[in-house]
Amino acid sequence: MLFLLALNGSSTVKLIIRVKQKLLSYKSIFYACWTLFTKVSPRYDTTYYLAEVEKMLNCGTDLGGFALFGCCRCGKGRHKIFFSYKSNACLKCVKRYGREAMERITSKLFLGISYRQVVLTLPEQLRGPFYNHSNKDK
């Protein structure tokens, strides 16, 4: 990211700021509405979902740890990079998981073809059991 900033200048900085603002607004919706949502939909009021939402809210903060990078010679230009929680609900983490899953699927289908979209459909007989399955075991 630092290399991109040096190449593209302020347009990259503006893009990064816009992405961070979208992530913060996404997280603020969960801060404000998660309790109300679990009251309306008690199916999601489990420790599994609560843990996933907490991981998502804390992803990219200093609670999960961080690494400091800077110039070894002059000591200037320190940058703090926060670790992720690798949550299923976090937009940043899920983007990476989606890309990795797509690479795995692509390698198993037809080699040498670049896929843009793959639709995985459950048979109609399995839709009910999958939808009604609770995550109590997790």
C-alpha cells in the first residue's frame, strides 16, 4: 500500500479514505442495530453469531494486535498495520476469502480458463435443511 501511495499520489489516498469510511459505516450499523436485530430474529441470538459480530467489529483495530513498519536508518515514516480477526462477517476479510475460494474453484473446473462468476446451487431437497440448520455446534 505504501508503494501505491508513492506511485499514485493523492488519488490513492482518497480511495483508501473512501473505503475506510464505507467500512466504518458498515460497522456502525452493527453497533447500532445488532441488539434490535437479535430481538426481532432470535435465531441469530447465539454465541456463534455474537462472536462473529464481535470479531468483525474489532477487526483492524489495535485489540487484535499490530505491526509497526518504518525506516531503519532514519526512524521516520512509521506505519501501524493492524491484524485482522479473519471474521466471516467482516467485509475486508470476506473479500480475501472469496478470492481464495474462487481460485480453488477455478483450479478444479476447467484449467486455463479465467472465470468471472460461478453460481453454486443447492438441490431443492436440501434447501430446507440448510436454511433451518442452526449453528449450535459451533
